[in-house]
Amino acid sequence: MDDWMISTLILFLALLIVYLLVKYIKLKGRVESRARDLYEAWQSREMERQVSEKADILFRTWKIDEEKKIRQDAVKKSEAVIRGKVTEHLIPYFPEFEYNPKDARFLGTPVDFIIFDGLSEGEMNKVVFVEVKSGKTGALSPREKLVRECINRGKVSYEIIHNKE
């Protein structure tokens, strides 16, 4: 082989190596870029999963705590209602009740008692409508207010219904 051919072959191989080296560098850059993109996408998904998992745990913990509070509150309210109902029935036997318990008739709703003052001694002094309230507020319900207003306006009567059967 002559020198010219060897020089051409060496030049060709050198150019081929340079070309392949350039291609390799470009390909390496793309591979690294793609690997970085894949890693960042995975990292983002992993972070979202962890955040979601943490939020789920926090929500479940909050829910359990709130359910306990709601149950405790319901028990408290239930106890208060039961205490109120018992008090309503027993109030005529309390020392501060100013009427004879024999004169008290329990209705429950829309008023708790009607007192026929003096009836047990054979005399009728007055008829008293009584609403028993316990707890912090003595607020009347809308229906109880209507009854009180009607009585205060004197819109009370006595009627006889006679069934002739």
C-alpha cells in the first residue's frame, strides 16, 4: 500500500473517530437529560404520594378525634336531656315548689304542668300553667312562647264535650 492510501485511511479513520465522538457526546447529553427528566418525574410522583399518604393519615387521625368529641358531646347532651326530663317529673316534690304536688298534673308538652291550685283541699284558687326549665338558659321554644302569649292575652276557656253514646 502506498503512503497516500495509508494517509487517506488514517485521515478517514480519524474523521470517523471524531464523528463518532461527536455523536457519542450528543447522545450522552440526551441520555443524561432523559434520565434527569425521568428521575424528576419519579421524584415528583413519589413526593405527591408521600404528601397524599401524610394527608390521609392526618385526616384519619382528625376524624377519629372529632368522632370521639362528637360522641362525648352527644353523651353530655343526652345526660342533660335525661336530667331535664327527670327534673320535670320530680319538680312538684322539690321543697321550693310552691304548690301542693297533688294539684299538679304533668302534660309534658306544650307546657310541663297544669296546677289546679287548692283543688286537693276542695277549693280552687287559680289554674297555673308551668314550664320547667333547667340548665344555663331558660329559653322557651317557639311553641311554648305561643302558649304563654295566648294565656297572657286571656284566650283561655273551659269547655265540656259530652259524648252521648
